[in-house]
Amino acid sequence: MNKKKTNDVDKYYDSSFSMFKTLKTIFHYLKAEKTRLLWGNLFAFINAAFYVIGSVLIGLVIKEFFEPYARSIDPIPLSEFNWTKFILYLSALSGAFVLYGIFRYWESYLYIRVCYGLGTKLRAQIMNKLFKTPIKYYDQQKAGNIISIIINDINNVNDTLFQITTQLFTSFWNIVLSIIVMMFVSSTLTLIIVPLSIILFFASFIVVKKSQRYFVATQNAFGKMNAYVEEMLTNTKVTNSFDRQEQVHKGLRQITREIRNIAYKGDTAARSFDVWFQLVSNILILVISAIAALFYVKGIPVYGIQGFGSNDDGTASAALVVTYVSLNWNFIGPFQNILNIAFSLQVGTASSNRVFKLSELNFKPREPEDIPIDEIKGEVEFKNVWFKYLDESNMYQLKNASFKVKPGQVVAFVGPTGAGKTTIINLLSKFYDYNEGSILIDGKELRNIKTKMLRDHMTVVLQDSFLFNETIYDNLTLGNKNLTKEEVIKAAKLTNIHHFIMTLPNDYDTVVENNGANISQGERQLISLTRAILSNKNLLILDEATSSIDSRTEIIVQNSIRHLTKNKTSFIIAHRLSTIKNADIIMVINDGQIIESGSHQELLKKEGFYYNLYHSQYK
């Protein structure tokens, strides 16, 4: 039996999406801006009032100054025309529209402040959340998708919120005030048009609701595309070296084709609805205009308040017809604005849903970090430590690890790839939290030590040496203003990187481009080692810190490492065993277990795993 093929929309649609819940969250964030929102809403009310007043004034001008001429058989002399009153009416009409423009400007200004304030707040909250998010989360996420949320989706939230605030409130007050004035002008006509308009509105809203899934799926598909492009750009060398350009292009074309198909369906639904609603609303306006004209021609009572356009006998006047049609446009137009907002809201709430999912990430709470440390002597102990990267997995990467390191000792971890060496370093650095057992620093439980204070006493040099888009000097000092230029140069000479730096265009003031694209991997590692020497902290971790350094430079760097590890508790991971021969303790890790431990000479005498590993490198 053939399985039903999943279409593009179902592939990307998030069934947990709830527009009501998302809007509720948006307005929760807007509570902090309630003062500006209240003022903006007040200005929206004033805008709507001036617009409705303008419609009424137009009708009064027609009734007062044009209908008498139309009804009169004999021409009325201009000398009898009330110019003072006419100018007064025109001035009031002009004033109404000028004040409308002024208050509309201040309304938009307030809402712009609200929208961009929310965007800034969301980005800050998300970045704060990401900095505190366990590394495990990043192991399961695409960086491009997170970037898409922080940049594109928050921009969509801003745009949608601006549309909501600048149009929704004004449209609401236009509808309310128009209905009130329309009841004054003609309760009969109003009781005809209002129910018809409400039926039209809710029928249209059903169409909007059905299109929701397209917009949600589109934003999720864009997130996948961003992740794909980010991965493609990051791994350009691998793509080219394995001649995978065509496969990568094929993958990108597939995603863009899926986005096109989904967006086409959503936009087609939106545009078709727009045409349909305009057609039906225009027909509705024509019908009401025809009914109003019929009332005028036949002299049918309109049951309106005298002075709002009706004749003395309660029948419709020409002024009433014009006023009523104008109010009808002012009444039905906002309905269309609200429905257009609803379509825009599909994109905004789809983006908001992705944003809020990220900003409201919840993880298993860590033990309270309530132990401050002003200094670290460097005693480290692992007691029966178990750890796995995936909580739902039964596969442990570290199994019952136990060892104790005295202050100032140098410990090296060796073993096959994937044995668990880096896992120990990750736990010690608090990148991950162990599942069972205990890790002690100077007798204090690691998970209870304040992370920031621990990092203040720890230097980590990783295999992938990251450099910031700043000068070489700034990358070496990392903002430490207590370091002098002489100290920096001395450390650079110890790692044999000084000569290279002096060959750069601006020596130590040369700006690093794109994480060191203008510097080789080996030179980046030397800069990282120099940075570690300058940081001068009591706990030192070197994770394959010399893997990209040539053999000649390695001899020089080994002396630097001896200088670097002096009087520091140091943990070194290295595949080149020559780098760690002088370590106080060498631990051999295999399949997540410590299978051998001792000095270089002690392990060679055992003729075990380390013995075979050492001789395999020096045959």
C-alpha cells in the first residue's frame, strides 16, 4: 500500500500553532508600553472622530448652501448667499482634516516607538536566553534557523504589530463612531447595512482562518532555508573539495521551490479574498446608496434626527444621501482594513510563534549556583561520574569516571577518537551537566559553583580557535586593560607568533577578518595559546590546542606549554603523544572509561593500550 505523499504545507506546518495564544503573548509583552498604547488609542479615537465629523460637515454644507439653490425655481441672488456661514463651515471642515493629520502623525509616532521597543526587548531577551541555554540545545538546532528567528521573524513581528496598532484601533473607532452617527442620520438604513456588513465580515474571516496554515508553513520553510544557506556558506571548502556543488544547489532549489509553492497558495488566497471582498463591499455600498436615493426620491421617512441631513418632515434629503454614503465608506472601509490586517497577522503571528518558542525555552533547572569562589587552588576530583549527550538515549559517553588531581598537576587525556576525552573537558568547563556522580573543585560541588566565577579562574583553548573581528592585539588581551604592550609581545614570542604578527600590514593592530580567514589555522592556535598565557588563570584546559601546528613549531610551543602550565592545574588533550610526555598523570580513555593511568614511563612499562598507541606513532 502506497503511503500518502506529504505536501509542502503539511511538511512545514506547525500544528501546535495558536493565533489566539500568540496574540495573547504579544499583548503580554506590550503591557510595559501601556502608557504609549493608551495615548495612541486616544489619538486613534480623535482621528476617527474628526473623520466622521468631516463626513457630517460635508452633508451640512450641501444641505445649507446647495439644496436651497437646487429646490428654488428662481435664481437666488449672490447677495443673499450667507458667505460668513459658508466660510465658517469650510473652515471647520478644513480644521477637522488638518487636526486629523496632526493626531494621525502622533499616533503613528507613538506606535513606532512601541513596535521597535518590543523588537529590541525581544532580541535582548532571546540573546540573554541563548547565553544561558545549555549547550545540548545547540547540538540539536540549526544555527541558521536561530538567526532567522532573531532577525527575520522579529522584523515580521515589528511590521505586523505596527499594522495592528496603526490600523486596527483607528478602524475600530471608525466603525463604532460611524454606526453611532449613522443611527442619528437614519436608523432605518443603518439597521439594514450593519447586519449585512457583519455577515460579510465573519464570512470573510473564515477565509482568512483557512489560509493561516500557509503563512505558518512559509515562515518555518524560510527558517530551514536560512539554516541550509548558513551551513552551505560555512562549509564551502568541503563542498568544493568533494565536488558537491550540484547536490547543494539541488537541495537549495528544492527548498526554494517548496517556499514558492506554499507562499503562492497563501498569497493567492489573500489576493483572491481582497478582490472578492472589494467586489462584494462595493456592491453593498451601491445597494445602500440606491436605497438611500430611493428614500430621497419617494420621500420615505428615514427616522433620523433633524439636523443630520433629513428634511423637516423626516424624509431623506440630498445632503442625507451624500452624508450616509460617505459614512458607509467610512464604515465598510475599516472592515476591509481589519481583514487585511488579519492576513498580515498570519505572517506576524507565525513569526511570533517561532520567536516566543525561542524566548520561552524551558529546560530542566540546574542545581542552584550558590557557591561563590574568590580563588581556586586547583584540586579537581571526579567521583563515579556518568554522562550522556542525549537524555532519551541509553548510550553513555562517560561511564563511572573517578580520579583526583592535586593543585598544580598536569593531566593528559589520550585515547581513540570518540572515547570520551573531550566529554571530560566539557563537564569540567560546565558546558554540560553530568547525569550521575560528583565533580569537586577544591572540595566544592561543581554544579553549585557560580559559572561566571568559575570561568574567571579558568582558561580554555579549544581545537577550533575562534578569533573576533577585532585587532590581533584585542584578540590577545580580550579587553584586559591591565596588560601592557610589552607583556603581550613577550607572550607572543614564547609561542613563536610574534614574528608572524610583525609581517602583517599593521602588525598587532591588524584586524582579523571573518574569524581569521586571513590567518592560517595553525597561526590561530598560536594566538589562542598566547591568549591563554596572558590570561594567567589557575585552571588550564588545552583541547587539541596544537593539532594544526607543524612539527618544527611544535618543539618551540612545547616549551611555551611548560611555561603555561607551571603552577597551574592543567588538563591537556592531544593526539600527538610527544606533546604530553611530561605530564604528571596520563589517563587513557576508551569507550567512556578510564582504562589506564600513570606517568609516561609507568604506562610504557605496563605495555598496555598506551604502550601500543605510543609505538604506533613512533614506528
